[in-house]
Amino acid sequence: MVFKPVGVPLRHLATITLLHEELEALRLTDLEERYQEDAAEQMGVSRSTLQRTVTAARRKVTQALVEGAALHIEGGTFRVPAVRWQCHECDHRWEVEHGSGQGAPSRCPACQSASIRLRRMRRHKKS
């Protein structure tokens, strides 16, 4: 999976590699806001290893953003969590997988209402 600036061919960009473990560490600590101890346990690593992994990942992501480089995610079997949606009209809930080519929905698949929103993820506090 590669993220890059729009409108610039990949062949013209420097590439920074973000490992699966680094992305997972960011997801658990920054997106899900888990305590570092809990995130480390879920990943099967020590807290100090998790902290080093998060620090390296943040540096790489920041470098890619600041320098306009491509960010290539690799290593292991990786699945990006699905994006969760909810309809305000009928309360239907559904998920859209990243990389499915579907993009963001404009209507509820159950009732066709345009009154939809992203569902929030459950939050955990950081340590």
C-alpha cells in the first residue's frame, strides 16, 4: 500500500517505508488512544519496544508529509480496518473496506438517505 501526494507520479518521489508493526503501533496508540501498556500487550512486545516503534513511525510519517515523499507500507499481512458508517434516518450501520474502490458513500445502502455519518471508534486513554 502506498500513500503519495496527488498529481505527482510515484517514479518522481522519494519513498519512505513504514513497516506494518509501525503502523499498528500508531493505530493503537494514536487512533484508538490505548494505554501504551495495553497496546504493547496486544502487539506482543514490551512497552519500551512499543515506544521505540511509535517514535520511529511518527518520524517516518512526519518526514513523508514534510518532504512530500511517498509512504510505502509493507511487511507482514496487513489489513487496514474498515471505515464504519451510520445512517441518521434508519440507523443502518455498515463498513467500507479500504482499497475496495468504493470510496466514501453518499447514501445509506438500506434506505437511500443522504443523512449519513462516520461512526466513531471506541476510545482508550493513553498513558
